[in-house]
Amino acid sequence: MAVEAGASSELVKVVALLGAAVVMVPLFRRLGLGSVLGYFAAGLAIGPFGFGWFSDPQAILHTAELGVVMFLFVIGLEMRPSHLWSLRKEIFGLGTLQIVTCGAVLTGVCMLFGFPLPVAFIGAAGFVLTSTAVVMQLLAERGDIALPSGQKIVSILLFEDLLIVPLLAVVALMAPVHAEPGESSRWISIAIGAGSIVGLVLVGKFLLNPLFRVLAAAKAREVMTAAALLVVLGAALLMQLGGLSMAMGAFLAGVLLSESTFRHQIEADIEPFRGILLGLFFLSVGMALDLTVVANNWPLIVSGVLALMLAKAVCIYVVARVLGSDHRQALDRGVVMAQGGEFAFVLFSAAAAAGVIGVEVNANFTAIVVLSMALTPLFVLLHDKLMPAREVSLDGVDTAEGMSGSVLMIGFGRFGQVASQSLLARDVDVTIIDNDVDMIHNAERFGFKIYYGDGTRLDVLHASGAASARAIAVCVNNAEDADRIVELVSHEFPQAKLLVRSFDREHSLRLIHAGVDYQIRETFESALMFGQAALMELGADEDDARDIAEQIRERDAERFELEMAGGDLRAGAHMVFGSALPGVPTPTPFTAPKRKARTLNADQVPEEEE
């Protein structure tokens, strides 16, 4: 019974962790605060200073660090060695300058709070180490990891992961004499660390690909998943045994597999574990926030958080500007990287164990770092709200002015590109505008002349020749923008035939009520042809499949008439072929019409098959 009670207690904790995440994360994302802050809030709620469901957040934090490890492994899979080598200036140049500048300034800030130089240096060093987990999650949610600005941030984070090793060595040197390791011991540690890196590189280069080839031949999916986990955790363990960063070991393993033919399969196998463990890491960081320490020392902690984050953000901004980044990019980097990181916990614990800082100082520094990690999503959100929209560079792009084509096409995405072909094939004079500068540049390489212009603005429509156009084709991929353009064209340019790309059935009804001359749902015809092809692949006669497609087209038009008359999308629901759900009537299936025998001319008689 005792065993069963213990197992039940552990299961309750697992349910509590999952329940807190499932409730808080969607709520915070719905409020626009991001998933990271939701995890922090959930951890704080169920931790020892909330409901008290967990009393040892450090134990969970240690396990949850595997989430950061797997995150770095996935990033490594995207970093081919050649690409990583191309980032060497950012990793060692930009990274070194930012670390040195931030370290010196933050040490001075800590001394202003009354800490002696050794303690101030430890506090500053811990805060310099940016949170890889928080920053990478924020970049992933914004889709910035693959952008040049995101790659620079990733490079700096990689350099900071390397920095934890020499910082721990510095802590050992700063320790009192009785705790200082001998010279030979330090050299042995360095040799073990270097040997771990060399061993990992050799294993990755010569053994990993053959291993995955053998496992793939066995066609056992679960074994491939186990092997992927083995690679990640084995690399992390090897680095940890060598006194290095687990995350760095996982990153190196990912880089070594980045050119493997099994890269995408490995990434797919790792992804579910990465997401769950990374969420667990954020939860445990929220649990680790000691509210008692914050309450007892709130003037020091609150002022310390604000002063250190501000000083670090300013330093990062200055370094970015000196090295050529524009104001917007430098400010964004400063806000995103202004917090302390998870490696600070390791550094502070090592310094406390070595007697360099006291227990109370360790608790205060830890609280400052945790709060900075929790506040970062809020500051990023505030920055995004207050920052003006990025000005579009129109270098090499012509704006629409004084145009007078027969047809004005607004939007040149996938839909517009296909739609334009029929017009251009008959040498129709078409003026095309779009507000995506990158797309305009790419279209020029294929011989298209696209003008820059926002079709939702009346002045742009006038400049684009809408007043003299015989037809205006609205091919934008946003229903709200399309509605705005239809409203403007209907009132200002009634001489033009108005053809509009519709987003869905509801949008089509709005367009018809707005009086457009022609509308088509962007996926209707292609989906109809797809179904026709599916029937033919199943053995249906080509003419029968074509007749069925035409009857569906006619039935859809009849359904549309009913929906327009009734003002309700469900008015024609009985005309839709369902999948025979209980209680739902379905229309009578189609039967192919009987065909009259055709008389073939001599030149129409098919040749006999051999």
C-alpha cells in the first residue's frame, strides 16, 4: 500500500505539471503575453511559494535542463559546418565584444549596490549569460531564427554557452586557498574537456551515419527514436563528464548530423520531447522564484533587476550599433537579450560552494535572474507595441504613378501570378501592383514588372490607373484587404469590371452582396479538379468523372442561391455530400448519364493497341 501511495503521489505531481501548463499557457497566449510567461506563471502557481504542490524545484530544474539541451540539438541540425564557419566573426567577434562590454559595465553596476569586487564580478558574469531557452523560444515564436538578425543572436548565445567553462575555472581560482584545486588538477580538467570535444567529433564523423543506416534498414520507428534520444543525451553526458556544457555537447552533435540524410527524421523524432522538456524547464524556473527572498529584500532585488536589465540592454545596443546594425535591429537585440540565463544558476551555485559568495547573496542573485527571465517577454511585447512599423526600403523598386493599363491587378502572389498569364498571353496591357518588396525583386528575375503600391489606399489606386482601367483584378490573399479595395473601387471607379479572389464561401457571399462582377473561391476549382482526378485514378471513366465535377459545380451554384436568399450559410447544407453521419441526411448519389453512341470520322478512329 505504501508503494501504491507513493506512486499515486508522483502521478498527482505529473498531472499537476501538465494541468498547470495546459491551463496557463493558452491563456497567456490568448492575452498576447506569449507561452514563456505562461509557463513561468504556472510554475509559480504550483511551486513551493504558490499552492505548494512541489517542494524541490531544483530537482525538476535539473531534469528540465534537458529541454534546453534538445533545443540546442535541433538548432545544431540546422547549422551545417560551412554555415557555422561563416558565422565565426559573429560568434567570436561580436560575442567577445558584447561579453566584455556587458561584463565590465554590469560589474560596475553591482559594485554600486555595495558588493565587493569579487562578488560583483560573479553577479555580473551570471547576468551576462543570456537565457538560451527564453531567447530561442521568443525567436521561434516570432519566426526570426533563420533571419540574419536572428542568426547573430544565435551566434552570441553559442559563444556564451562556451563561456561557462572558463567562468567556472575563474570561480575555482577565486576560491579561498583551502578550496583551490592544484595546478595539475586544473590542467587535467582542461585535458579532459578537450578530449571530450575531440571524442564527440570523432564519434559524430565516423559512427553516427553508419549507425542510423543500420537502424533505418531495420525499419523499426521506435528504435530510430530511441537512437535519436541516445545521440542527444549521450553527447550531453559526455560534455558534462568533461566539465563542459551539456547544451554545447548537444549542439555539436546536431552540427555533426546536419548534413546527414537522416537529419529530418531525427529532428521529427526529437521534436515532441524537446517541446515538453523545454516547457518543463520554464515551469521549474517559475517554481524556483523564492518569494520569501523577494519579500525580505525587495528594494535590492527590484532595483537590481531593473538596473542590470537596463545596463545590459544599453551595452548590447551600443555594441550592435558600433558593428553596423541599424537602430531598430540593435534595439530589438538589446530588449530580447537583456535578461540573465539558466547558466547563471550553475555559476552562482559553484561560487557559493567555493565560498566566493554567501548563501544570502546567492539567493538574491538567483531571484534577480529569475525575475529578469520572467519580465523579458513583457518587455519584448511592450517593445513590439511601441516600435513603429518598419519602413519599407524601395531601393530599385518603382512606385505606381501615372499608370493607364487596360487591367489593374492588385496582388501578385501565387494566385495573381497564375491569373496574369491568360491576360499577358493575349498582350493585354496589365499594370500590376503589390506591397511586398521581396516578391517584387524576385518577380523581376522572371521578367515581370511589378510596381510598389498598397491597393487599400485610394491615392495609390488613382496613381495606378484605376480611373481608366477597363477591369480591376483583386488578387490579394487577405479577405479584409480585399473588402476594403472592393469598397473603394465600387464607389470611385464604377467604370471598371471588378473581379475578386475570394478567401472562402462566407467571403464570396460578402463580395456578391457588394456587387462585384466576378468572384471565385481561391481553392474551389483546384479542389474540384483534384476530386475529379481522384475518381479517375480509382477507375472511373474520364467523361463520367467530368460530368460529376460539372454537376457538383451546378449544385454548388444552386446552394449559393439558397444561401444568398436566406442569408445563412446553412441554408443549402442539405445539398452537400456528407460522410453519412448518424442523423444527417445526405443527397442522392450521382449516376452517370446514359451516353449516345458517337459516330467517328476516319481520322478519329483510335489506333489498336499492340
